[in-house]
Amino acid sequence: MQTQTRVKLKVRPFTADDYADITRLHNANFPGFRTRTSRPNLLPTGYFVAVAGDEYVGVSNLWLSPVAGELRTGTTGVQREWRRRGIALALKVRSLEFANMQAYLRAATAHKTNNHRMIAINDRLGFSKQPAYVHYLKTFET
């Protein structure tokens, strides 16, 4: 049985000083990160990081929605070796607290259908399932 050492973890807002380190973390795990973070609907004050000592272990961010009074959650991710410790839940809770404190009326989220851990987190936090779309792809022979 593997034992885990307790480490002090802090969930805090993202700052300009974090940008280079977070970009490296994201580029390793999420190609195209810089392109996504340069979009105008990213809400910089709704971007949170989980830090253990000097190590960035997770992120969660919020995006402005075209729907009035609504924010959308973006990436909530935790480095593989830090998973299953409640960090994603803590990040998502912090994001939702921020949205509520800023007087948004609701938050929308989405995830892949096979991401069972995030589905469980979203269910636990009270998100309600919405109608889904099925996407089709037709490949043409050349």
C-alpha cells in the first residue's frame, strides 16, 4: 500500500508571475494553450492555481459566456501524480465561489463523456445535466 505524505496545498488566484510556469505546464498537457488563453472571453480574475510548495499541481479557469449572468468553466486539471487527492474538487469549488461572489447567476460546464471523475465532481457540486448533441463525421474517400 502506498502512503502519501501530507503537503501544504494552496489554491489561489493566478498572477502574471505564474504565466511562464503555467504555460509550460499547459503546453505539456494541453497543446494550443497559448491560443486559448489569448481569447478575449477568458476571465483572468477567474483563473486559479493549486500550488504545493513551488510546484504548480492544478489549474481551473472561468470564461465569460454569451449568456447574460453566466460564466463557463474551462480547464480544471491536476497533474497526474497529484490526482485523487481532492485538488480538482477544491479548484472547482474555488471557481464557483468566485462566480457566486461576483454575482453571476449560474455557471455552465462540459466534459468528455468518459471523464468519470469530473462527472462525479460536477454531480457532487450540483450541476444539472443538459440535453446533449451527438456529433457525426463523414470521411470522404479520395
